[in-house]
Amino acid sequence: MADKKRKNLPAPDLAAFFESMTMLLRAGVPANECPDIIAGDMEGSRLAQVARQISDILSGGEVFILSQALEMTGSFPDYAVEMVRLGEESGRLETTADSLGEYYRRQEALRQSIRSAVSGPVLLLVMMSVVLIFLIAFVLPVFENVFLSLGITSASGMGGAFLAARIAMVVVGVLLAVVLVILIIYLIPGGRRRMAGLAQSFPLTRRIHYTLSAGRFTGGLAMLLASGIPTGEAVDKAAALVDNRRIADRIPAARAEVDTGEDLGKSLVNQGVLDGFEAKILLSASRAGQTEQAMRNLSEVYSDEANNGIDRLLGMIEPALVGILSVAIGVILLSVMLPLTSILSTI
């Protein structure tokens, strides 16, 4: 049985495993011998340990099916195990492994893009906090002492500087607290689902969340169709990858249309699962009998759109943070320089 305490392999390892499987299968290596070769090539990594475990299970004499061995390790997502099983049953394991490798490679690229988008503003917030704390703790007291020695009270000389710095600190502190709360929610059980709900409700992230989910859905459909899965069943299985309410709520109606004999692409467009320019691409491809390839292309289009959306959002956040810091420092400098100018003018 699978060890339930173990975590799934990360996306880069999953991509590497299935990409290696694809190359070995194309070279004519039997599927049950591939894990042993992968373990030797990846020596020293967790992937090597898991591949060795798969090889030991298959050579133990009790399990001879790769998908069962993957499931028993407890290191592969249920979706990947199911896809491998379907690939074995349809005789298209090589195609399935190739699709899974591409799928997890794309998911990792998106994850890295999101991480970069989040880490930039967070790092900027931390730097702003350090600058403001330094100003309040070390720089402003020096000027305050100078003004006091010249007979200028704090209220008339430095009050504005301290007020501006403290207001900026409050703003930065609130933003950091929001980031911390989001991180805590994300890490607790069920947190990702809550974050997904927030993302698809917030205007600035609604379209990004939609394109991420649509990319997973179309990518999953492409894999399933390439593995020879019937269209209706493929729609049901790909729906498990969707966490966007707009898409999830409309898939059943599209599935019902498919059951009546309607073309898959037309059904998805009719029910609003896919819309806009992407819908036109799908309709054109469906008429030409290229639905599977269209799904693969759409998955890439949605991934690119999600990346562009993240970049645009980042382009809005970072200038806003820089603006807050610039205004705060500007007010502080004015509060310091105006009294100095007044003193110099009387000399």
C-alpha cells in the first residue's frame, strides 16, 4: 500500500520522471524496466529513491503494472497515476508520459512565475521597512537634537518628519500583515482552496485565476484525448483539475451537449467554458478535426496569458510601493530642510 505520510514529488521531479520515461519508451525499453534506469541516472536525489522503489515493487513478483507501482509509492498525484493507467489500457503509454512531462514542466514554469511575482513586492516591503526604521531610529533623532540645540521645538521642526515616517510605517506594516495572513492561510489545510476563492473574486486577479484554471483544463483534455480516452470521459476527468467556479459550473452543461453528439469544441464555447479569442481558435480547429492539438495549443496560450497578467499586476504593485516610500521620504526631507532653510535665512 502507498505510504500516506509521504508527499508527492514536486513538479520538476514529476516532469523529469515522465520525460525520462518518454525517451526510454521511444528507445524501445520495456515500461517496467524504465524506473530502474531512471534511478541510476538520477542517483542521489529523491526522484532516484522513488524510481528505485518503483523498480523494487515491479521486480518483487506481486505487481506487474506500472500505474499500480506508482500508486503504491505514495509519491505521485492521483491524476498522474490515473493517466498512466489509462495510457496502459489504451496502449498509448509513451504519448501519455510525454504529455505528463510537458504538463508538469508547464506547471512548474507557472509556479516559478507566481513565486517571482510575489517575492518582488514582499522584498520591496521589507526593504521599505528597514529604510523607515533606520530613519526613525537613527537619522531623525540626530536632526531633532540639532534643532533642539538651536531652540527649535520638535513640534515646529520635526513633527512633520516623524508623522510622515510613522504613517508610512503603518502603511507598510499593514501590507506586510496582509502578506503574512495570506501566507498563513495558504499553508494551513484547505488554505489553497480558500486562496483560490479569494483570487477569483478579487478584480485584479480574477482573469489571472481564470486563465490558470483554463490552462490546466485544456492541458488535461489534450492529454486525455491523446491517450485515446472517450470525449465525455475526458471532460469529466479534466474537470477534476479545475478550481475556478466559472469554469466548473459550466462544464456539466458542456458535457451534456457532448453526450448528445455535439462537437467538444463547440460545446465548450456554447456553454461559455472558453470565450474570446481562444474560443475562435477552438471552433476553427474543431471544424478541421484538430481538437486535440487545439487543446494543447490553448493550454500554452492560457499559460502565456496568465504570465502576462502576473507581470501586469506586478507592474502595478511595485510602482505603488515605490511611490509610498518616495512620498514618505519626500515629506521627511521637507520637514527637515524647511527649518534649516529658515535658520540659514536669518544668518
